[in-house]
Amino acid sequence: LSWFKPRQQLRNNTALILNMRVVSDELDEATRERMEHRAKQLSREMARLLQELEQKSQEQRSKEQSPVAWRALLFAALQHWQFWHEEQNEEDEVNEYANDLERHFEEDIQWTYQNLFTECKYVMDFVNAFTLAAKHILLDSSIPELQPCFGIGSAHEGWHPHGENIIYQVLVPLAPPPGHTFLPELCDPGEMPEGNFRIRVELECTCMNEQVEGNMLCFLHHDEEELNWNQGPSLLHTVCTNSYLDVQKTVRRFRQLLKTCWSLLPHSNRWRLTTLPGTRSCKLKMEGEEEEITIEIILGVQQGNSDIFMSSQANEGIFTPGTIWTTSCAVAEAKFFRLVTEQAPHGNFHLRCLQLCASTLVGTGFSSYTLKTVVMHLLNTTPLSGWCRGHFLLRLDDIMSYLWHCLEERRLNHFFFGNEKIPEEIVVPPALQRAEPVNLFQHLAQDPDAQAEAMRELLDMQDRLVRMLNDGH
């Protein structure tokens, strides 16, 4: 391949320059001057090679070549990353640089994970403190019961692309209060996309439990005036529309309850709370003297005893009525990443791979969820021992090649729908596991122009990834 030679030269030149950077201060002046002169020559040569590589890259784009070209570019341009680890060199300083480079990647991952872990724990403690306070001051059935929250989203999974503001997401499960029951109804596929629900609310007799529940009156067998005087209205009169649990009404009540409870929480002494606009989730900002935290609280109703929820989040790109609750696998996804982290050997690089690839998404039509789905499929099929730093480039190649193949086929299957190889620790409703796989690239199957644009964007992402690794990010 014509573009392989300049890549190889670039690798060798880079290795030499990096070697010069770690030369001991004890070298004599003459040797230092010769090496500095040589470094300048190599820098000029590298500039020429980079220009040639850019030209070859443009030629590659015009031909829309397959991932074979990407794979060769990756390994030829970036093996200096592993060069110090794999090649024996007489200079101790070179080996030391190799160790420094490896430590850079490993320490960066560890710092990111530990920092996210600390912040996520604080957010979870805050939300759980709020739900506990709400139970003490909420004396009626005007809102569903709030259960302990789950951390969801990239931050709670242990990764986050650089350059983006972190929004800490949590899901607060809702349970029917006494005297109520939730009856999920799957929406007609012709009406809404697959996996959408309505949650019908029905009242149930609690006469036999009135003594157990104290002042709790049965909503079915006491008149409305007595109920309003003693315990307030039922959910049907506060957060429902035509007997169905309404997302927007529930979020509005939740936000009001949060404001009421805020002064009771110890967090109010340190932070200033601001609620942000939103009709299907409760977004808020906590501002301190030197930092701020943005939180998004999503509401959900658990599907049986599974890790799948009917959530308040809207369907992406289409209007979602207030009584529609969408299927969310976010809790199961966070659990999957937690299991991988627990079971993987020390020094595992799967989160770093995901972070790096997600950092190339800026300005493209790809979402971080697309990349996360690709990585989950690969984590589920590649032995975890293969995600160590020695195989770092191989896994990056796997991610990009897998995504390219999905674009060619115009199909990327959702990780949970129709997947019978999910780890047994994750509980999925049988109907969801037996369902037909959901194609996240369905829009590409219907639009060839969008497919071609996505392939061009993937080539851009590959270029960015090469440059990021060359820069040591």
C-alpha cells in the first residue's frame, strides 16, 4: 500500500524524537547540540510526512475504502504507542519513557473513574436523602411513592467523553401508594414505536387494611368529601389523565416536592438549588462556592422484578404524549458495565477505549449511545482479558471496524432486545429477550444518502482518533 511507507517513517521519526526528549541532563553540550539539530531535522521531515499522509487520507476518502485502510493506518501510525513497551532498547531512558506513557493512560483512566465515582456517590446520596425526606412530609397519595434511586448514564458507568459538561443522571423508581395499583399496557405498534407503555391506575379496596394503615381510608368505599378532608385526593385526581399516569403531571408534582423538601436537607447549607426547564424529567443545578453539579432525575416504573423500566424519558426525535412511558434499559446498562469492571483483570482498558472513541463524535451525527452499544456487543463477545493495555489498539480497531460493518449493513442491534446472551446477573423480561432485535440504524436503511454521510463521518472520527493518540490524549 502506497500510504504505508510514510506512516512507517512517521513512526520511526516519532520514536527518535521521543527518545531525545528523555535524554538525561548529564549529556555533554556537544552531544546535546547534535541531538537538538537532529530533532529539528526530524521535525521538518515529520511535517512533510504529515502533509503526505493528509493527501493520502483524502485519496482514501474519495475512494471510500473499507476498514482495511483504517486498520493499516492505525497500526502504522500509532505503534510507537506500543513501540517502547515491545521493543528492546539499550537506553534505559527509552524504557522509562515507555513506562511513563503506559502509566499516563492507566492513571488517566483511574483518575477519571475515581473522580466520577466520588461525584456519583454524592449525587446518589443527595437524591436518596430527598426521597427519604419526602416520605416523612408527604401525608397523602397525591404522588406515587418514591423508591431508592439508581445511577444511570455514562458517568455512573465509569466513563465520560472529554469536553462535555457532565450531567449526572439518576432514575427514581415509582411505586403505587396504598389503595392504588399500576397496570402497564403495551402501546399498539401502529400508534407508537415498539416498547412504549401506558400505565393505567386503578383504585383497590383497602378496607381490610385500614387498621394496619392507621388513618388510611379506602378510596373505593368512602365518599369524596370525607377523603378530601382526611387524606386528600387519589392519584387519579392529581397525576393522571383519563386514568393513565401522566409523565408531565408527575414530573411537575415531583419538582414541587423537591422544592418543599430542599430546606430540610443538609445539602441546602452548601449548595444553591436551581430547577431547570423540562417536562419529562426533573433537571436541576446545585451551585456551590467553587463548583456546580448538574443532575437529571428521571422517573420510572419497574417492569416486574427486572432491571428494565418504563421511564419518563421521551422517544428521540418524535412527539411523545404525556401518558406514554418509554422502555428504558439504562439501569441494566449501568449494571452491565459494573459487572464488567468487577470481573475484568486489573488494568482493563475498556472504559478508556469508550472514552477515546466518544471524544471523536463532536460534529457528527453519531450519538454516544451508538458507540456504547458497539462496545457492549464487543465486551459481551471478546474475553475480558483481551481488553488489557497490550491489546488497546486491537480493541480500538474492533470498535471502528464493527461500526463500519454496521454502517455497511445499515443495522446495529440494540444490546438487550432479542439478545439471548445477556449476562445472567442482569434480569430482563422474557418477552424483551425473545423480541425481534431493534435496529438502531433503521433510519439508514431508509435513506442511502444518510448512510453515505455516516460513512464519511466515521472516516473523520478515525482521523481524529489517530491524531488524539499521537498527541497522547
